[in-house]
Amino acid sequence: MNSAMNKPGKTDENSVISIRNLRKSFGDLHVLQGIDLDVKQGENIAVLGRSGTGKSVLIKIIVGLLKPDSGSVVVLGQDVEQLSAKEMDTFRQKVGFSFQSSALYDSMSIRENLEFPLVRNVRNLSRADVDKAVEKALDDVGLSQTINQMPSELSGGQRKRIGIARTLILNPEIMLYDEPTSGLDPITSIEINNLINEVRERINATSIIITHDLTCAKTTSDRVAMLLDGKFERVGTFDDVFADPDERVKQFYNYNFVN
Amino acid sequence: MFLALADVFAFISRFFRELFLPPYEFKEIIRQCYEVGFRSLLLISTTGFITGMVFTNQSRPSLAEFGATSWLPSLIAIAIVRALGPLVTALIAAGKVGSSIGAEIGSMNVTEQIDAMEVSGTNPFKFLVVSRVLATSITIPILTMYTIFVALIGGFLNVNMTEQTSFTSYIQEVFGAISYVDIFASSLKSIVFGFTIGMVGCYKGYNSSKGTEGVGKAANAAVVTSMFLVFIEELLSLQIVSSFR
Ligand SMILES: Nc1ncnc2c1ncn2[C@@H]1O[C@H](COP(=O)(O)OP(=O)(O)OP(=O)(O)O)[C@@H](O)[C@H]1O
Ligand SMILES: [Mg+2]
């Protein structure tokens, strides 16, 4: 099934993200060894994989934070590697990136954190416009009361949500979530899962959700892709992928649902 | 070793390239100048004052042997303006400012804040590195002038107590001893010190290894390396200035 979805060598015209034979190594460490992936408009896909398999590296390549060694990455019809600095800035406004470590700016208040992408990308905004956008973004994640706090005063779950709000402020077309629920308790994790689903409905975003958390994968995604040894060995619906008798897949499942 | 050197060179040349390319982060530069000045002011006031006082006190016996304690003000002036002022300021700033730049940028690197800036359409090198290096290069010379002033006051209090030298004659002797070359050379030297401290802090932070221990290492390396470089530069400036004198 997975070869039918990802024809090697040919980019699918309906996909928003189209990756072909992507490779990336750091010295002798061969992290990505031929990734193929297509994500269609409005689709949410979860990427699963063990720690250190290169999941973060993959989405950092998608937004051009890291350069691939070879292969092609076409996002929203543009080859990410060919973009000029200016085109890259415009492109990145359409892609929201929620970082694994939330990446809130420690030296800035929550308000300033949320304003940052806005005032840096959109010219000629009035103070009132900015305030309105910030208030709306905070309201959307249910954290209006934190507006004047500093990131260090927030809990891990709040920081994650602020990080998501900060990326939503530019109304992206694509959302990339790097382990949105890692380090959070089950109840907060469910809140984040719900937030991801709300975001999806609200802006009709296409998303890649990186996670170790199978509940998160199951509730937020249409398909899951399993990263094993630098490749997507399994791509399909949650139930299809985990029906697989492969030991490496089973281990992952058993750990998450140990009774 | 050579790889590291090439890396440093690339970092410095990137600084000069981005320095002249718009957009300019004026607001951030001013904020950083304020931070640098504010962070080290109290420490510099006390160390500068004590340096002036102690140096005067310790120089007195040697001069007294030749019956030349009247030379004390000019000796103080030369020592403080040419060497002690810039050096004390640079060392304090390396410890205070260099370490905090290393730690701050290091932790921004570790917690992906630098990546976050980049995807938000902001050049993090310009926003973080250029603004900080400019801030240290501008503020540390100003702090140096301040240190020199405070140290001279410290020296004056000491000679005033012991030799009863009046303030006007002290000032006259101080300005009689130093020349414009001294002031110019000291300012230039402090700019180089400031540049070094900012650059080393940013470089160590920007290239810190991932993980929390990377932050501590970056802060520590920033202090050790910039102090070492400040002394090397002091030595070089001695050679250069004496060839002009
Ligand atoms: N900039 C870099 N330079 C060198 N090595 C890197 C770099 N970024 C990632 N790596 C290495 O690539 C490998 C994959 O890293 P990555 O962060 O993508 O893992 P991950 O799948 O996201 O793991 P985790 O679940 O722990 O976040 C790791 O071994 C990491 O050390
Ligand atoms: Mg990761």
C-alpha cells in the first residue's frame, strides 16, 4: 500500500508536501536514508519513531533549517532548497513550526513572544491590529490570562500551547508539530490533542505531527508513518500499521499500551 | 584545530557581512548596550576605585626611596590610562558580560529559540550576534573611560590623604603626564577588547553543544577564552603603541 501512495521519483501534484528519496547524514551518522512521503491538502499525518531516528531532522529539512544531502523536498509547490532568502521568508510564513522544546523566547513576555512573528513579517500593522491578533491567538489556546507573564513562569503544557499560538498568529497553511505531548501528563496531553484537532478544523491545516505518543497519533492523524532505520517502512492508517507483526513495530505498540 | 580556526574566521566574516546589510536592528542594539553597561557598572565602579587606590599606595614606597613621591600623580595617570583602566574593565566585562552572552545564546541554541527566530522570518545572527557584538564594542570603551575616571579619583584620595596634594594640582599633573596618543590608543584598545568579548561570547553560545551542560560549557569557555585573548591583545598593543611613541 505504501508504494501506491509514494511513487518514487515522481512528485504527486495533489500533495502539499512531497518528499522524494531524502537523505541526510551527520558525519558517519546516517540519519535519513531515503525518505519518501506525500501529504495531501488538509491531511494530518503522524510520524512515529524511536528517539534519535531523525524525526526532528526531517521537519527541520521541510522548513529549510537544515539542508538535505540529496533528494527533493517540494512544499506548497516550491522546491525548498531552491528558495532565495526572500522567498524563504514568505514560504516560512505559511508553515507553522511547534518546537519540541516550545522555544519560547525567554527574555520576552508572552505578549512579545506572540507579537514577534507578526511584527517581523507583516509591515504597517497598527498597534491595535497587533494587540487584537495577540489576544485572539491567546484566546484560541485558552491562555488569555498569561499575556503579561514570562515564559519561565508557565508550566510545560502552557508553554506548548503558547508555542502553538505563536505559530498560528500568521495563519499558516501547514503545521509541523515536534512532539507536542512529550513530557506532559495524560490529561494535558489530551488537551493538546484536542487543540491540534481544533487547529485543523479552524484553519484547515495540513499537518505533520511527530510523536512517541500513540494516543496522540491515533486521535490527531489520518495516517501514521513509522520511521525505522532512516526510512518510512510503514505508512498507512493507525490500525493497518499496528496490525503489522514486525517486531520493531510491535515493540513500539506494546510499550505505549502496557497493561 | 585548523577546522576550528576556519570556523571562527567564517563566524567573524559573517559578522562583518551582516553588519552592513539591512535591516538594522537598532532597537535591539540599544537594548544590548544598556544591558552591557548596566550589568557591569557597579562592579566596575568598585574595582576601578580600589585599583586606583591600591596601585597608588603600593607605588609610594619605591618612589619614596628616591624622594620622588611628587611624581606619584603622573605615574598613576600613565599606569591607569594606558594599562590598568582598559585591562580592569575588559576583565570585569569578560566575566560579567561575556559569560552571560555565552549562557544566553547557548541556552537559546539548546532550546531551539534560534531556530524559532529563523522560521519567524528573522535573521538570528543579525538579531542576536551582530547586536551584541556592536553593543560590547561600543559600551566597553565608554565603561573604560568611566573606570579610568573612577580609578583616578581613587588615586587622588590616596595622595590627598598622604601627601595633601590638592585636587587642582593633581589634575594638572595627571593631564601633564598623558597625551592624546594615550587616550586614543586606550580607546582603540578597548574597542578591540569589547569586540573580542562580544564575539567570543556569541561564538561559544552559537556553537554550544546540545543539552543543558552545553550552556554551562559555553559560558565558561566564553570567559576563559576572552580573558586569555584580552591579555594577548594587551601584549600586542604594547608592541604597536611603543613603535608609534
Ligand atoms: N545539527 C546537528 N548536527 C549533528 N547531529 C545532529 C544534528 N541534528 C541532529 N543530529 C543527530 O541526528 C540524530 C537524529 O536527531 P533528531 O533530533 O532528528 O532525533 P529525533 O528523532 O527527533 O529524536 P527525539 O525523539 O529524541 O527528539 C541524532 O543522533 C542527533 O544527534
Ligand atoms: Mg526530536
